Amino acid sequence: MSDTSLAQDYRTRDWALVTGASDGIGRALATEAAKAGYNVILSGRRADRLELHAEALRRAYYVATIVLPADLSDPDQADALWAAAVAGRRIAVLVNNAGLGQLRDFAETEGWARETETIMVNVVAATILMKRAVAHMGMNGGGHVLNVASLAGFMPGPHMAVYHATKAYLLSLSEAVAVEAAKDAVFVTALCPGVTQTGFFAADGSERAHILNRWLPPQSAESVAAKGWQAMEKRRRICVTGAMNTVFSLLPRLAPRRVVTALTGQFLKRRW
């Protein structure tokens, strides 16, 4: 294919916007988008990593890529990101993957900086981008929203209380908006992985509890992304990855919440 033909092909393709695309599940989901033939907008905090991955996607899948760094703990940057992404483009897929968390007792640290950042990224920015995307897609023939929630969204999480609460919010929001948006051919999927081989725990400065490895073996980011993308394409509203994770997601229906909460707290203890 000539360079001219490729350029024309790029201009006629729809776009996927992927947040938290610097590494881990977000990086893998950006790859899934390119594999599926979408041009890709990669966003995250690490511009250097985004640029490297964007170049790799261009070369491997002959798609157009754009890098838009953003710190989504600032709600103004979430709005600015959407405005920059949608300028002259049809966004057909939004992947809300950016997320923060902290494995630590709720009262252990002074101040609210980390909790505030977690809520702003996991709740506020995700909601802003989802709201913009659903409206945009509804006026442009439809599309998909893939919200990367978590197994944590199914149960309270002592020692990771704010993170679990934010993921419960995102899971609930996804299910509700899926009902509303379907009439406009906008389909919402909540991807709920368990422990995944990413830099998430390293980023919050803690070590993963050893018991998690025994009960819920970590999945690769690539495996989680592939399953999530497939579920999105099939218009599934919830995708829990892994057999054991599926079992754990059902525990709140099968056991008293007090028991489930205590059990989850044991899994998340930092010291054994």
C-alpha cells in the first residue's frame, strides 16, 4: 500500500481514546484497539512511554496515533483531554483505564492527597470522559465505552477502602448508563480484572499480599486486555476475567456482606 493510500485510510478510520495507556492494561488495550483497525489516541502521565508505544503501533498495524499526556487527577485536564481528542475526529471507542489506588489503612496517613487523587482519577475523570463520549457517540452513529473497573468493585476492601469504593462506583455507573445509552447504539462494558501483572502495586509503594498470589494468581495485562476487548465487541455489560475471579465476584451474593468484607480485608493485609 502506498503512503498516499495509507494516509487516506487513516483519515477515514474511527478513533479509540485510551487513558492510562503508558503501561499495563491500558498499554495492552491500546494495542487491541490498533489490532482492530482503530486509529489510537494514547493518554497518560508518562509522555515518553506513550510516544514509544504510539510509534510501535504505527509501525505494526498501520494506524494513526496521537499522544495526549494528561494528569487526570485534575478535572480540568479531563475536559481538556476530551476536547483535544475529539477535535476533527469521531471517537468510536473510549477506554477509561486510568486508575489509582493505595494499599494502606484508611487512617494511616495524614492528609488527603492520595485519597483525593484516587477519587478524582477513578471517579471524576472517568465520569467526565464517559459523559462526553456517550453524548458524542450518540450523535455520531454509536460506539463503545470500556470502563476498566475491578474485581474490587464487587466488595468493600479494608486496607484499600477508597480504591474499592471508587471501583464499586464505576461498576454501578457502567451498568446504569449501559441501559440508558443502548437506544443510541452506545454500548458500555465494565472490565473487572483481579490481580494483574502491572506496575499498579509498585506505583503505590506497597508489596502485593502474598496470599493474593496463592488464591488469585496474577493474569497478564495482555490476557486481561484481550478478554476485555472481546467482551466489549460482544456488547457484554460486565466482564470478570478468570475463573477464580468470577467465583470471588459472586461471594457477596452467596455470603453475608460482613463475612465477605472481613475475608477481603484478610486478603489485602500488607503484613503476614
